[in-house]
Amino acid sequence: MNAPNNSRQRPRATSSRWPKRIAILSDYVRLPYANGATFATQFLYRELTKRGHEVTVIGPRDPDAKPEDLPERHICLPSVPLHNHPGVYIPLPLEGILREKRDWDFDVVLGQTATELMELGLWLRATRGIPLVAVNTVHLPSVYPVVMPESLHDSKAAHWLFQKSFLKLADSTSASAYNGCDGLVVLSNGLKRYWEERGVTSPIHVIPRCVEPRIFDTAPGSDPFPRGFRKGARLLVVCRHTREKAVERLLEIFARYIAPANPDATLTLLGDGPDHDLFRRTAEELGIREKTHFPGEFPLGALPTWYHHADLFTYTSLSETYGQVVSEALWSGLPVVAFADGMGVSQQVEHDLTGLLVEPGPDAEMADWRFARAAVSLLRNPRRRQVLATNAATRAHDRSAPHKMLEGFLDAFEAARAHRDASPPDTSSPRLATAFHGGRWLAINSIVYGLGHLRPPAVVNRHGRRQPAWNDLPDVPAVRTPSHARLG
């Protein structure tokens, strides 16, 4: 285990207010490819550190991580690789780690993790009474197709088995874990309802992610689209290339309805992932290879240029806890056509004001036609597109302002302390707590490790384009948070 690394810390004003010491549980200490949850963790780490809070990132050890890839204060836990996702590591609950107390003197723990690393936070609460705030970053019903082998993807029986076993276990385990916390952060009102329906009784806070102006308000670069992709007809989607993002559905909508109605229309698909090659083959089979462009994954700082030179952002995913790319597109003044998912996307896109929302069902074929009609109508009407673009940028700059996200988490920390004080854990049996949380951590991770062998290793970020490290962004002043000025 690495002790907090202070070798590169700059002198900072020290916060005399609670919480002074904050731990963030993260699935990555090095970011191998684009990941919205980790971008949000990086933002919180930087901004809280600037205010004098002592922030430590705890996550799995990545053998490929270099010193410059890591946050200034970090604890890396022993880990094993997830077979089907290179760059992803599963942290191990070794008893010696759980009994180590030197590094666990925190005022609050934030569980920004989609893995059983959350058990570490639950263990800290159970043994030391440290308030714990969890963040829900994954829509569970959308996860299982990612781990299913290709041979089972079209099997109704296999889907039924996964839904009845994996989803039921994942839902119940997550709800139980969240009820052991002092607060749960979700990214949309739809997810608040989702977890309430599954029995979560801990306080739930809806805190949407922010867009960072220092990245997305910069001047765009030169046009990155292929020369033959005519301005005025460019559709863009940015996402991880996995089945859960419904990219195949978007390709079929484009081939069946959009391209025939607008021969100049093109579709650019930024991103990479396990199903990238499948999507390229799908485009070939649909006869739209010349109208589609797969440039791969790009660093976060390159995205504003793509958004600026596109005409419409099209999103068919129904798996989003939030959909950070939708916020980024709107912030950049790019209108969005998307399916109404009842979760993150629906909370961001205001129908007929910043974009168009289309119901995804119950008749999928009719929904696809309506989606295409919405996209084609905007391509044919540049004046309406411009009105939506102006509204999108204005509304997103207000809704996704960084200070709102930061204030939301500071409020959640205060509420967590109050909840812990009102419902203090029994810390008298640390050995029992260690056995329980360590055992559950090990059991679930064993299942995840096994599921990781159902598919071959994926190719992710094949071009090796580096995502920003924890301290890559310019050293600019901290985000202003009027109601929490006392904390900085």
C-alpha cells in the first residue's frame, strides 16, 4: 500500500473548517481511457484541494501508472486485472490492509465507485464511525450485456438468466450498501426514484455533474471532420463503444431513415471500446461506411473542437446515470436529439428548447422513425437549430456550473455528518465488521473477476491518446462557491 504521496504538493491555505481530511474511493488512480465518473472525481479532488482540504484518492494499484499519472495524495490497494477490460483493476480486501489504521484518519469518505471498493468505506464507518457518502455511477440493468460473451448475446434464455440472477443480486447488494451509508448521491431525479423503489432509505441527494469552463470555454481548433463531410449535415455522437450505448441502433436509424432523407448527412462516432470493431462492421453491412467516421477516442481537451464543428448531437443510449457528453454538447451550443431515458439525458435536454427528446418505445421501429424525423427536421432548418444552440449553451452554463456541483457535495458532506451523529454505528466489534465487509468485498469481486473471463480482452483507446492526469489542468483560481466561502 502506498502512503499518501506529498512530494509534489504546493503550499496551500489550510482549511480550518470541517471536513479537513476527505477520502475519495475511485475505480481508477490512473485514467486509461475516457470515464465520466473519474473526470468528476478529478474535478472534486482539484477544487477541494485548492480550498485547503486534504484529499486522498484511494483505488486499485495500476502497474502501468507513472508518478505523474497519480494524484498528489493517494493510497493504492493491491489489485488484480479485469480480464476483459485492460486498464481496469479490481482492488483486493486483504486483511492486513483493512487492519491498517495509519492512513484512515479521515473526516468523511466519498465513494465515487461502481465496484465493491465501497465496502472499504462501509468498513471505515463501521469500525471508526467515519461518515460515508456513496455516488451511484452505473445503471445496473445496462451493465450485464457488457460482460456477456458474443455467443450468448442473442440468446433470450441467457438474458433471462442474467436479469434474474446478476441484476437481482447487483440491485439488492447495492441497495444494502447504500443503506449502510450516510447519504447517496445520484445524478438525476429518475435515479432517485429508482433507488427509492428498491428500498434505499438513506438520504438521497441529486447532484448533476458540472462542465469545466477551463476546458469547454476555450477557443476551438481547426475543423477535425473529414473533408467530404459537409458542414450543415454533420451528426456527432461521443461515447464508449459498448453495446449498452445503443450505437448499433443509431447506425440502423441513420442507414434506414436519415441518410435516405438527407444524402449529405454524415455520422461521426467518437470513442473506443470493446465493441468498436463490431460497430464498424455494422456500418459496412448497412452500406453507410462512406458516410460514417470512427476517429477513435480523444483526450477531454480535444472535445470542444469536435462539438464546435458538428451540427447535431445524436444520442440513443438508454443506460445513462447522467450522460456527461450530453452536458458538454449543450454547453458547447450543440443541439441534441436523444431518446427520453427518464434518467440523466431526460434531465438535461429540455424538449424543443435545447434539443428534441423522443420516446424510445413501446414500438421500437416507430420510435426509430420518430428519432430520424427529429434529426432530419433540424438538419433542414438551420435557423431553428441556431435557436436551440443558443438556448442550449445558455441553459447548460447555468445548470452545469462548477460551483453548483461543488456546493452540492459540500452540503452532502454536512448532511452525512448529521446523519452519522443521529444514527451512530456500533464500533465495538471491529473484528466482526472486518470479517463481514472484507468477506462481502471478496465474494462479489470474485464473481466480477469470473465474469471478466466470459469475453476476450477488449481493445480500448487503441490510439493511446492520453486523458488528463490529476494535475494536468492549468493552475487557475478555485471555483467560487458563495454559500460555502467559509469552507475554503
